[in-house]
Amino acid sequence: MDDTQRHKLHKELLDKIHKTYVEKNEAYGNSFDRSIDRWGYTAALVRIEDKCNRLEQLLLHNKACNDESAIDTALDLANYSLMIAMKLLALDDSPNQTAKFYFIDGVPSRVT
């Protein structure tokens, strides 16, 4: 796969992640943020650990996990990481933040 093909695939996977994010939020509401609001960032880390454990079973032990593929699991992990970043950006005044965020041309940047 050359660079152009990789760049195209990266964009397609980002689009898939976004579509999944929108669909799940429409179906379940923003349960991710609600979990963090209720239980703290431990809730997000538990979800990520569950996905990592599933990915380990799929990749290293060749064990099927229901109908979720290794690719689906990896994309879910990416989505959880993005949702944590979104939460941090939304809560830039939270006590555990050491920096403020601002945007340059739509890209989040930090001011310490």
C-alpha cells in the first residue's frame, strides 16, 4: 500500500468512526460522558481496558468474540480515545486540567 492509499484508508476509517459515534449517540444518548460524570475517568478507562482485552483475544489467541472483528474493536478503541479528548476539551476548566485549549483553524491547541 502506498502513501496515497494509506491516506485514503485513514480518512475512510475516520469517517467510519464518526458514523459509528453518531449512530450510537442517537441510539443510546451520550452514555460515555454520563459515565465519566458519574464515575470519573475510571469509567472510560474500564471501557478501554475491556476493548484491549477483547483485541488481545482476537489478535493473539485467535478467539472470536461474538460478531465483533479485530478491526471493529480497534476502531472502537480509537473512538473511545477521541471521546476522552472531546471530554477534556469540553471541560478545560476542570480541576485536573493543567492547560487551557483554544482552536486554530479548527484544530485544538493548548495554552499552558
